[in-house]
Amino acid sequence: MELDNFQKEIAKRYKSFDKKSGPFFLMTVLAAEIGELADALKAERVESVKEELADSVFALVSIANIYDIDMSSAIEEKYLKRDMGEIHKNWTEPYLGKRLDEL
Ligand SMILES: [Mg+2]
């Protein structure tokens, strides 16, 4: 299923509930799911990684739906229409001070 279709389906099923819950509730859900993803990665449990990635995307899409943000367009604008060097220039922390292009 394409991200566009997934987002529309999630909006159909959950948008009114998500609007009542609010973005900060969903942010809390997202943070919990990211923690679960970190645990799955640390344990190298691939099936759990898969599940937690799905949970995390679900929370992100739900937040986007509250604001009527098209996730496909947002991702395309940020990561596909820009030069890789421009995207990577501020990514230093995960690599202990090295720029991605220095690795
Ligand atoms: Mg989960």
C-alpha cells in the first residue's frame, strides 16, 4: 500500500478520534513507540523492529492528519528534491562528531 493511500485510510478510521485526543497525546504515543523500536533494535529482534516501525509510522501519520499535512509530499520535498549534501550537513551527533561524508 502506498503511503498516500495508507494516510487516507488512517484518516478515515481515526482522524476524528485523533483530533479529540490531540497532537500531544499522539506525540506521547510516538515517543513510546520509538522507545519500543529502540528496544527491538538493541535486542536485534527483526519482527519486533518491523512492528515498532509500523507503530511509529502510524503515530506520525496520525499527527500529520490532524494538521492536514500530506506526508508523501512532505517527505518528497524534504528528502528527494534536495541535494544529499544539504540534507547531511547537520548530521553529526549520531556519528560522534564526524560528518556522514567523512565516514
Ligand atoms: Mg509498539
